[in-house]
Amino acid sequence: MRKVAVVGAGMTLFRRRLQETGKELSFEAARMALDQAGIEINEVDAVIHGTAPDAFDGVHMKGEYLADGSGGARKRYMRVFTGGGTGVFSAIAGWWHVASGLADVALVVNEEKMSSCQPHPQSVFAYIWDPILDRPLKPNLVWIFAMEMNRYMTVHKIPYEDIARVAVKNKRNAVGHPCAQLADANITLDDVVNSEMMAWPVRRLDISPPSDGAAAVVLASEDVVRKRKMKEHAAWIKGVGWCIDSTMWTDRDLYFPEYVARAANMAYRQAKIDDPRKQIDFAEPYDPFDYKELHHLEGLGLADKGKAGLMTREGVTERDGDFPVCPSGGLMGVGNPIAATLGIKIGELYWQLTGQSGKRQIPNEVRTGVCQAWGDLMQFGSVMVMGT
Amino acid sequence: MAQRPLDLSPGWRDTELFGWSPMEEVIPSRQPVGAMDGPRFVADCSIQLMPWHASPVRVLDRDVPNVEVVSDTGEALRELPMKGANFPALRVRGRSVEDYMQVSVPKLGRGFGKRGGTVEVDSGEVFPKDCAKPRHEGDTDWRDPLRDFRFFLDHGSGCNAGQTFIPIARFRRAAGLAGVESGEMKVGIVGVGITPFRPTTPEFSWKELTYDGAQRAYADAGIDPREDVDTFITCAEDYYEGFGIFDEFTPDQLGAVMRPMHTVGGDGIAGLANAFMIIQSGIADIAVVESHSKASDILTYEGIVAHGLDPIWNKPLGGHPNLIAGLEMDAYLRASGNTTKDCAAVVAKNRQAALHNPIAGHAARVTPEQAEGSPALWAPLRELDVAPLADGCVVLVVASEKAARNARTTPVWIRGIGWATETPSLETRDWTTSPATRIAASMAYAMAKVRNPGQAFDIAEIDDRFSYKELQHLEALGVARKGQAGKMARRGDLTAGGKFPTNVSGGSLGCGNVLEACGLHRLAEAVLQLRGDAGSHQVDGARNAIVQSWRGLPAASGGVAILGVGK
């Protein structure tokens, strides 16, 4: 197994209805990441593309369609797909391209263009259900996440305000982020609590916005980092893990994401982390809904079951707290173009670890971080541990 | 072959000197498990040092583990001390031919490659019996490293002063693939499950179909998916499956619940490449790759294919998407000089070959005349030039070297693998030569150290979703010369009894187009052939196979895998 480093990252503005096509967004992000790494596209051995449902763009074999935008034409080009988990998973696939020795430099590009889907991307989510058991009920993502949130709140007796605080924290954190869609320096807890009820207990401001955008990272082997003298701005991938649960979401207790816990264990084992709370300095868990950040912190073993809300209330997870969580602003603040959240997860870890986060930089020194994405039908977790 | 008696020199056991000792209990990690205790090869050579050589001359210009040069008295030499001295009976010995290939002997003039030098390999199993002598006079077959060596030894051309002895390194550089290393670990395919392909499967859902394929593969490999398998991979596309996020529906029927599993938006060889890399990275020992087709559930296949076209420039033009294949066929035939008659011969060959394959869904006694007489719906592409859709599932079990040695079946090693994508843009892509196949093949050849693909393989399983594609791919792979693939098809070279049996399984034309599972099906058929388990369509003595896949319309991406048994 070869050591693999992230040596560059880039992401585009996250907005609904950007004028660019998916190919152009991919190009923009790939160009930024390559420029940051100081690497030309002809030095890249393999391109890995991550993008979530084809139906968003209405293009069959979307990976093929985007190949030339992300620099994959006439190259080793691979598309991996794990629903929302693609945000971190494509970087895991990039990791094994380099770790296995089949590539020295790999470019990971994630793109999502949800606005092509009219009137709302929610209509694509009508086709993610089991066609016999679920689809006739005409479920909707907000409803089932309301069920999961309710279960989580009920089991642990968590007050709604503890969950809403996550939305406040992340939207404020996003203020320094140049790509952010919903940054708000003045948002208060009352704003979230009093926002429109979508499906009890989920309010409008509990939900991350659909978005268009792309993000990219450049991975390089240890040899390349040494030869090109990139050590100064390299963050090393220490461990990767991924895990999928059954399709039958109705068969499991939704209060705890066991699949995230298993993925995290896989990554921690590889990174030689026995006590994640002590050995990890900050986290970027997947937060498409505010309760998911808490849910995932518990899954990652960074909080006791039911105690993540308390950490938020006590300010531990603030950027200047003891254990910063989503210092980027997360999906709640920056936006949720599903696979392109690579830039908020892997990208933010890279920028924070190498001290390039600018206004978002965590004031305390950080050496090890963990990021995670979550996907499919509340069933997939992908985890990556990075360090300096 | 007779085994040479080992004459161990005093320094022979010294691990510090040579990095290894035949007496060591522990076999160095880069050696295949089961390596023999003694040297695997002994090669005789003579060296005449010329007066103008600097003295002393190091025999090996850099340290090569496991290889040493000994004098006729059995004394190990690292340097040749005297100018102008003659060493008539030097002996190079080492543990694997791969090591030997890296030996670089500087400044030895023409002496080293002296005609008549001999190589003896003391294990008949490791190399085919005939490998030390060329099949035909003047044959420059590069099938395995030993032959390379033999060629250079015989022709005395491999060793100009200061040059690397065997130009593998040069070849890699020329191909621009210096980064490709096959890694430290071998990876093999140890289990195959194929469900019989059928035009429609009303009694099974796609989940049940997948379950059927998976349990066949697990039974074949003798593994329990819930305990033995470290990672699972499905190759699928949302639109074919009719789901928003198909990855959701992959784990249950494979036994992958609560395990690492992901979807690859690619064909079977892309899935295999992922399995190969995950195992090479050292985080998994056994991986399962699955792909299936439930094409009979698709109401408007051509509508789905049309959605693969650029939504702004191409899709609005309308028409049946097979017209792209028709245009490509026309471009290819004009550029290569092959004819529609050659394509008709491919159709007849594959449809008839499928009669011997019990899993084939579209076997028929089609003649070339019938193929040529079918309606030219997308001229010059005719109705019978198109592989008909079928339902089916293919599952492969892939294992690391260690796990493969414990498997129930003969492991089929992945000697090389490559994949690539040409631009998706119809306006700017190369329509004639399938560049994705060429790029993927050069990667796989570099990894498998294949120099002359025309001679290196016993059988081929090549994508033939359109008849002309088989010819185009054979030429892109370099196994047929440009414009010659058609002649090979018409001469009967590509049949089971011919010179280069290609798609003896029946290919997609005979078995059916199983969408993303086509690549896995090509792999599975090659694996069965190499194991000797292909039954009624077995090609005798097949030991090396080349497998190629294409993703189908409108994509221009594909993969190449080189499989082999033994060693």
C-alpha cells in the first residue's frame, strides 16, 4: 500500500441555476484543483468522476457525458456512484487508484447540476424507492428524513432547539466561504425554529438547499510529493472506509447510523486510531439536514449516543471550540449539490490541514481530521481520515 | 527439462551479499508462493573484456535482488577484475525470470549475447514446455519473458555496451506508462457465476436474477459472502435499471448488507479494475464484481440510449441511436478496407458458435448470406449486425494471491488490466480506430509485459455488440493488423478450430447484449476457457486470453484484461 496525499483542491460557486453546463462546471473545478497542485492535466494518470443520479441532468451514462469536462478523455477514467455518499467515496476510489500503484497522480472530479431537473429535483427522488413496496405511497425525501429525525429525537429525548442550533452554527460558519449559497451571519435560533414547517419536525431552515456546482481534488503518491517538493501543501490520507446497509430501510431502527459506525471503524483501523475523540482534531460530517450532523457525529464515534446535541449546545463544535465540526459551513451553509460536496468535505479537510482556509481557518492547530458522506436510502456511509 | 546440479559457492548463503539465500526458510515476498528452493534458472554466457574497458567492470551494473553471476569454479563474481581477460564459462543464476529481465550488464560488448548460450529452467511447470524454443523458425514470440531472453541470447542483439539487457523498461517508457506497475501482489479470478441468458425472464425480478448469479459464483469459489468477502462491486447505470439511485438496491441479493460495497458506472472490466486496485491496495483479500441486465423490463431501450447523447447538440437531432453505429461502421470499413461481407461472416460465426454454449440466448444457424440479406436499417448496419438484448447476470469472485491459493478452483490470474475513455463528443472523436481500446490495451500490455499481441494469446473474448465492432476491436488491440481482421473472419481463423479463436462463446451477437454485464460476461467466458471448464465450446490448451469490452452506444470507453493460468 502506497501513501497517498491530497495536493490540491478546487470548487466552484454553489448556486441553483448556474449558467454553465455540467461539463463546464467540472472543467472549472478540475482546473482550480490542478492549478493549486501545480500539476498539468497531461501529468494526471487517472481521472475519477463522481456524480449522483443521472436523472438530475437527464443524461444517461452521465459519467461518459462529463468525461471531457473533467479531463478524462483519452485517459483512464472511472465513475463511481454511491448516491450522496459519492461526495467522499469518489476520493476513496481515487485513493485506491494511487495506493495500488496503478496511478501516480489521480484527479477526482465531482459534479452535480440539480437545476436541470424541473420544477424541482425532488421529482427525481420519486424514483429512488422500491417500485412495489414504497413507490405507491408517493414518499418524499423530506418525509422520510422527518421520520428519522423524529426517531432520533424521541429515543434520546433531544429537544428540537439542540438540533436547530446546528443550522445556526453552520450557516454562520459558511460566511467566510467564497462558494457558499446560504451563509448568514445574522441568523438566530428563532429564525430556524419559526421557519416554515415542511414535515414535522423538519422546518425549512433545517434543510440544505439543492444546488449546482462541482469540486475536485488532486491525489498524488508519496514519490510524486517528494519529487515535486509538494510536502508543504500536502495532506495525507490515513484511512478510508465505506459500508452499505440493506435496501429495506423500513427494517432498521433509524435512531443510529450503524453503517457509518462500521465505515468509521474500517477507516480508524487503517489510520491506527483507537480513541477517535482524542486522536481526531476536527470533523466534517455530512449535514444535508441539521440533525444529520449530530447523527453522524455519534456514528463516527465522536460523541456518545444522544449526546451530540449537548456538544452543540455547549459550543464544543463551534469553529473556535474544543472540537470544531463543519468549520466550512457544511451542506447547511454552503449548499448541497450532492456529489460536489466533495469540496466541503475532502476539500475543507485539505485546506484546514494545510492552513489554507483563510477566514474559515480553525484557530487551534489541527493535525488530524475526519470527513464523512452519507447516501442512498439512509443506508451508505463513506469515511476518510486525513492528517498532516 | 533436466535440472542442473546446484554447486553452491562459499558466498552463496551470504544473505548480505545477495539479498537472499536458497537455504532461507522464508521466501522473499516478491517471490510467488511455492517458489522452488534452488535457482529457477541458470544461464550460461561468456564475457570477453576488451582492453578499452575500464577496470574493474561490475558484472551487474546495479543490485538486482536474487540474481548472481558465478564463474566456472562456482565463485560468485561482482566485478571482473582484469582488462582483456576472457571469461568463457560464466553462469548467471537467479530465482525468477522476471528478476533476470532486470539484469543490466554494462560494457560487455558482444560477448554476452554469444550465440549458443543456453538457458535452463528447472521447473517444467513454470513455463510451457515449448517456451524455450521458438515455434517456428524466425518466430519472435514475446509470450513470456523467457522467450524474450531466449531471443536476445540467440540473436545476440540485446546487449550493446551499456544498454539495458532486456528492453522492457524501454518499452514502458515508449508507451508513456512509466507509472504502471503491476504491484506486488497477484490478483486472480476464483469464481464465476453466469445465469443463462434469455430474451425475457418474466418469472424473476432483477433481484432474483442477481441472487441466482451470485450464489452460482459463491458455490463455484466455495466461499460464504457474509464471512469471506471483503468488498462488493456492482456495475450498473440508473437509466437501464429504472431507478433514481440504483446503488441503493445492490447489497441484499449479494449478501453484502453492512459490508463495503459500491457501484461503478461502467462496464464489467471497469468493475474488475476497481476490484483489482482495492486488492492491490491491501485493504481486501476477496472482492465480488456483479453486473446484470433486465433488459426485458425496459420499454424504450432506444430512448434510453438517446438520452446518452449530448442534450444540446445531438439528442435534438432525433432518430434511432443505432444510426451512430451505422455511421461508425461506414467510417471504419472505409478506413480499414474491411467489407460488409466480413461483418456478415462475424455474425454467422458468433450466432453459430453460440449453439455450443448452453447459456446463450440468441444462438441460431445464421449464414453469412442471411446476415447480408437482413434489412439495412441503419445502412451499412443491418438488422442482424446488432446484438439482440437479453436478460442475465454475471458475477465474478476476485481474490488476492494468498486467498486464491486456498480457493476451490484453479485461479485465473489477471496479468494485465487497462481501461480508458475516448471523448464523448461525437463531433471530435476518432470514429475509425477505437482509441479507448488502444489506450486500455497499451496499459494492459505494459502491465502483462506483452510485446507482440498477435502471438501472445490463445483465445480472445472481444466486444461484438455490433458485428463490425469485433473487427474494429481486434485491430485496435493489435491482435490483427489493420484491415486484416475481416480476412481472418472470412478465412475461419476466428472460429473455435481456427488460428485465433475469438468469441467462441458466441459473443454478444450469439449470447445476447446484457448491457453493462457484457464486459463481465466476456471475462467469465474467458475464465471458463482457461480453467478448462467451458464444456462443449472448450478450446483445447488455452492458457492465455485477452478480454476486451466496450460500454455500448453512445459511449466510447472500454477496458482490456489479460488473463492467464499457471505460474
